[in-house]
Amino acid sequence: MKIDIRGLTIKKAHSDLVGGKYSARDLAEAYLAEAEKRNPSLNAYLEIFDDVLLQADAADKKIKEGTATALTGIPLAIKDNILIKGRVASSASRILENYTASYDAHVIEKLKDAGVVFIGRTNMDEFAMGGSTENSAYGPTKNPHDESRVSGGSSGGSAVAVAADLALGALGSDTGGSIRQPASLCGIVGLKPTYGAVSRRGVMAMGSSLDQIGPFGKTVEDTEIIWNVIRGHDPKDSTSIDTDKRGYKNADNADRKFRIGVPEDFVSGEGIDADVLSNFRETLEKLKSAGHEIIPVSLPHAKYSLASYYIVMPAEASTNLARFDGVRYGLHISGESGIDDYKKTRAAGFGPEVRRRIMLGTYVLSAGYYDAYYGKATAVRALIRKDFDDAFGSVDAIATPTSPVPAFKIGEKADDPLSMYLADIFTVPVNLAGVPAISVPSGFTQQEGKKLPLGFQIIAPHFREDVLFTLGRAVDYNNEK
Ligand code: GLN
């Protein structure tokens, strides 16, 4: 049977599947056909799995037995740094080209229990370092709105899989914006949950105090459906927290009016695209006419976020990546001695951005520089966190654009790491503070005859994802009205 996958959502597909309109196998075939057709040029998937139809048959069995969940038979795409037992997980790096995961990530266990169909593993910036997916060892992922432009990153493959109808939803990871920014550049929804709300067991660690796994969906509702399956306590991740015990409620705020804070100095700073800013203002107006209140707030230290993040993150990444020694995982190149093996393997296995961050991280942690750099960055981080705590004393949510610019051209920033880092200005403060945030499609800008999507970021206090979903629905143009 022919299924029209354009405009299909998880919610709709679920009701079709349990209503017997088509089977999970039919649905999987439709997504496989689209993926096979478009992936060669988009490069969203690094691998399309060979057992997709078998997974779909297992889902059909569940549906027949009447044990289907909201995600049974739903085709999802998984970022290549999240472990699926028996599958290659390379983090888009040469060093892990042949590495096969020996266990399932906690989120994968949960999705398997729910009966999800995994279509494939998606492209990303190597080890999640970057904001364009150009740092992948396997070529960039292209933006489906204009294939000469980047998808954003680091979870660019996951965002494109959803935006181009190669999956109904996806998982990504967000250390400094890697879910929200590609969601924004591709015109879909992406959620960075509260730090600790989703277990990190089985995601390859980059900046352990910043990393979070989170969902992508075409609509806010779809994103919420995936979030409700993956969240929750995991005894094997010591930073994981029971969201229910910490007061998380499913979004039942439909009629609540919120106070939305806007950090004026921060959002109208240098380097922000004029169309991005005017779309941001129009979206605030839309929220205001829906009855929400817009209030100026101040985040005085937010302007130091990039300086703090680009010390803390490389510091943590440099220690996390020490395990890739050519012995325990993946690539091995033999040299004259053990240390020579190590040097040769890492020189050949890591790309330039990963090497840059390992060097930076090692430097800022070294004796004599630790206090000046890492110590200072950590102190600034505490101030940024306090800025959010203070602001949330008077507002329910804070709004900013997700990215200061729409999707840029492939190659435009590739040789200029600093300009790439500057594009993370609105997303990194959120990870430094550990609070949740969502990027919701808010409109388009016209560039060179192409319509490029823009995203609106909403930030909430810890464990208030429900506020993000309620406000997100009011902004999201993909949402079923
Ligand atoms: N663009 C940011 C960086 O390069 C964020 C990466 C991420 O969230 N994984 O670090």
C-alpha cells in the first residue's frame, strides 16, 4: 500500500497503525524507499540497517497482540554516537570506523521495549564537535532546503533524516546546541532536556557535565512523545535523575498564560542576522497576542558563555577521548613502541577539529594553567547558572533565537573555527546551566531564491519541559492545529 509520508507525524502514524490502515512493515518500506532515494545526495545516514523489515514485523506482532505503545512501529533515526548492540557506532570518526557496540544505550533499551523501528545511524560532526556536520570523516550532511548549505550540527544527520522524511523522529545529543541548532536550520523541533533527565549511559562522552541525549520531531507533540519514553532514572548513570520525583508533569498547561523573559542585551548583540531578529520579534508578538506576557530580563554573564564553554568542553573532551588509544577500541596502527602506536593511531584516526580540542583541553588542564583557564571558566559557569536562577525568579521561560544565522553555505565557515564557535552563542549558556530548552520552527528567510527555516528557542527552569511543550505548540507552524 502507498503511504503518503509528507506531513505524516508520529501521532498520526500511531493511530493509523493501531487502526489497521497500514502495517509497520508498509510504513518501514515507505521510509526505506525514501531513504534509499534521497540519502545518496543528502548523506543523512551513514548506514541504513539491513534488518529494518524484521524490526517492523516484530512491531506488527505487538500491534496485533494489542500491546502497542505510542512508538511501536515508528521509524526513528539514531545519531552515530549512541550505542545499539551489535551495530557499528563510529561517532563519524575514522578511529571508530569498525567499532561495534557491545551493549545498548539506556535510551535504546527503552526504545526497543517500546517497539521502535530503527532505520539507521546518522551522520554527525566527529565526536559531536562542531556545528555544521562538516567535521564528519564521511562528508557533510546537506540541508534539504538548499543542498548547497549545511544541515547544522553536530546532530545534522538526525535533523535531516526527520526534515527530509527519511524517518519520523530521531535521537541526537546536545553538549552546546547540537540538537537545537540543526533542528533550527532544518525547520524541525529539537529538545535539549534538563541535565540528568535522560540517561547518558551508552552515548559516547564528550563534555560529561554538559552532554544530554534528546529527541527530534516534526512537531512539538512528536518530540514530547519520544521524550516521555526516553526520560527517567537509570541506576547505571550516577547523574541521572527521576524526572517524576523531581516534579516533572506532562504538559497539561494548555490554558495557562506564561511570563516569558527576553534578555534584550544578549539577543540584540553583534553578529545576529536581521531576518533572524525580526522573525524573533514577530514570534514574541504572536505569543503576546495568545495572552502570554513578555518581560525584559537580564542575563549579565551570558556574553561570557562561549569563553567558558570553549574551555570546559575541550577540557572534558580531552580526558574522555584519552580512551581511544588504538588498543581498546577501533583503529590500531602499529609503531615502534606502545607510545608510538598511540601517537600514530590518534594522528591518523582523529580529524583536525578533534585534535584541536584535545590540544586545547590538555593545555587548559595542565599544571600552571589549570587555575587561570579551567578554574576561571568554571567560576564563570557558576555565574551564568546563577543568572538563570535569578531570572527564573520572575519569569516562567526565557526566549532567544536558536541560531544567530540561518543555514550557511557548505565550506563558508569550515576553515574558520572561531566563526563556527560564535554561532553557538544562544545555545551554549543552556548547557552550562543544565536547564532544558527547545528549538521550534518559527518561520523562514528568503536567501538566493531559497526559503531557509528559522528557529525560536525557549528555555525553562530545571525539569520544566512541560512549559517548553506548551509554549512550543503556540509557536510551531508544523503543529497540528
Ligand atoms: N557546536 C558546539 C560545539 O562545537 C556544540 C556541539 C554539541 O552540542 N555536541 O561544541
